[in-house]
Amino acid sequence: KLMKSFIMKSLTRRALEHADAVLPVSEDLRQKIESFGIKLRRVFVTHNPVDTELFQPTTVKKSTTSSMVFAGRLEHFKGGLRTVNAFDKIDASRKGWNLTLIGDGPEENAIRTFIRDRGLEKNVRLMGRLTKSQIAEEFRKAAFFVFPSAHETFGITIAEAMSSGLPVIVGNATAPVEFVDSESGLLVPP
């Protein structure tokens, strides 16, 4: 977004090129910065940190209900509506399955309408925006995390879910490919 306005592009370029060091949160972001022709003096890729005291695997046995959780801003590129649509398609009977969506944003009304129109009210919970503690609690209840984002400069909710011991199903584009592998989850086309 910074690179769309001429003034912001010039100011961003000047700040980054004159910085002693730049610390992008992923190799993908470093490449994007350099794709604008910005010459960085020194660069160190530092992934975002996760509060591992808060986001940690549960020690309590989970219920037998199969549950999945999505956490992120409800915008097209993040994939909240795609997640609900996929849930509807893959589980015709919906017996024992549920989906929790955490977040708010411009797609919220479309998601609510889809849930209502497809009769998913008993199986899909739309939680709205939650605190980090509340998100960690929802992660402890879930069987896995799903986040089919089309692009992420890092994807902190993915890392938080992984820190919580959840396998993840995430988009195979941009930064998540740097830290999600076949042992921690699945990378899928958004």
C-alpha cells in the first residue's frame, strides 16, 4: 500500500535506503521490497515472534467433535468466505463437524448471509474480533487451523496456531511457505 502513492513511495524508498539495517518479517517481504528497486544496505529476515506462553498445546484431552478454526481479518484475500464455502462443500452431512471463524471485516455480512442461506448456523460460529487470550482458548479447542490467504507478509495467526500444536491448512502463496512444511500442515492453493 505504501508504494501506490508517489509521495509515500519516495518517502518509503528514502527511509529504507538510508536505514542502517532493515528487518523484514519474511524472505517474501524482502523480495517485494527489493522488487521496487530499493537498495538495502543491510537486511536481516526476522520472522514475527509468537507468545509461546499464551499459544501452547493444550494438556487437556479434546472432545470427540471435529472442529476447525479460522482466525484473521474477514477480507477477500484472507479467505474467510472461501473457508466457509469449502466447509459447506466437503461435509455434506456436517455430522460432528464445526467451524469457528474469528475476526471481523468487510466480508462479514457476506459470510453471515452464506451461513444463513446454506443452513450452517448449527455448525459455523462467527465469533467476531477476540483478544489474543480468547484466540488462544479457541485454538486449544480446535483439531486444526485453516487460513487460505492469497498473500501474507508473514502470517502471525498461522505461527500462533502452530505454536498451539495445531496442524494447519494454509495458502501456498507468499511467506507461509517459508515455515509451514509437511510435518506441520498442508499448503494449498488459496
